[in-house]
Amino acid sequence: MKLGNPVYVTRGVHQVRAIGARVTVLTAGDEAMLVDAGMKGSSAFIVGGLQDLGLSLDAVKAVVVSHRHPDHASGVGELVAGREIAVMAHPLETGVLSGAERQPSPFQNKLAAQVARPVLDVVSGSPVNVVVELEDDQIIPFPYPVHVVHLPGHTAGSIALFLPEQKLVIVGDALQFKLGRRLSPPATGVTEDPALALRSLQKLLDLDFDALCFSHFPPLRSGAYEAFSTMLRRQVA
């Protein structure tokens, strides 16, 4: 998957490879909503991906931030600057996104966090105004339902999005999909509370989904619920 090239996931959903992470593009007619925006410098790739889908940045009505880490959120400021694009995030992430709080290091190892601190300050994006604070079970206005699922653990305000019509969950960094294309919980080295993150995943068992979108791995387009429930049983056994 090359930078900027949109990849089809399911009806009305594509992913575009930005710097640092995948950006999920939800489309309905001439309207679009983005999930995350990659790192600073990603806007050109996102715009190119939208153009390949027959859309411009003017079609984007909102950017939903799955969580505050720079590889997901530092590109938001440049993308929305001077445009009528609503930034949406969980209220526990808005302090960092707005610039009121310093970006905490995602690295849980103290030495790694210390070494990365100068780089983190450089790559953190410009402050943005979070127009809509998203709560658990909230439905985001869009031509088809987009449900917010609060999954604290990776960060305090990490969220997933559930699209019931597409039977899809966009999980951000709440799950990994690697090592022989197997599901696993979020990477412990960059997860604030791995035990809480694992408990939070139980909420997904109540959803009717067949596909999963990740931020750093290819989508799982079918059989996702069975694979997820099997993984979770092994983790909590």
C-alpha cells in the first residue's frame, strides 16, 4: 500500500496510507469523513487519495481522532487549517489536541520516553479546536450510522467507530493484526494501561461486525468477529 493510494475496505470505506498511519476515509455521495490524519506532512497524501476517489478536501466535513498519539493526530492541524472541517475526539484527548497539555510520550519505558522527548516535541502537530467531544455510544451525524465506542487503555480517550450497516469496526490502535495475520491486543510498549486496554476490548463482543480496520495493518475484511472472539478468549483464559 503506497502513500496516498486509497485501498477499498467495504462499501463507503477506504484507507489511505499517510505518514505514520493509515487514514480511514468514510464516503457517502459527495460527503466524506476522515478517521485520523497521520503525522505532520500527511495532508498531500490524503488530498491525493481523496482525488483518486473523485473527491476534494472540500468534501471532508469532519476528522475523527481515534487517539492523541502524533502518528494519528499531528497531521490534523495542517489538514483543517482555514477550512470548515469539524475536529472530533474523546474529551480525555482534547487537552493535548488543543495544546492546553503537553503531548505525553507514548513510550512506557522511561529511558525510551526520555530519549524520544525532543523528537516528540518536534513532531507534535499544531493545536486544533476540538469542535465535538465524543462520548461512548454517541452516534456521529453522517448519511449512515457511525457509533462511538470508548476503548480506554492504549490512551485514556482512545475510541473505535462501529458502522453497523457495513458490519465494520475501525479500531485505531486498540488491536494489532500481524505475526501471521493474527489479532492481538495493542502493543504494550506504547499502551498506557495494557490491562485496561484488554478489558475494554470486551465491549466489542456486543457488536455485530464482520470486518476490522486498523491504523497500522491491512484490514481484515471478513471473519473478523470470530477471529476477535477467539483471540480474546485466549487472552483472558
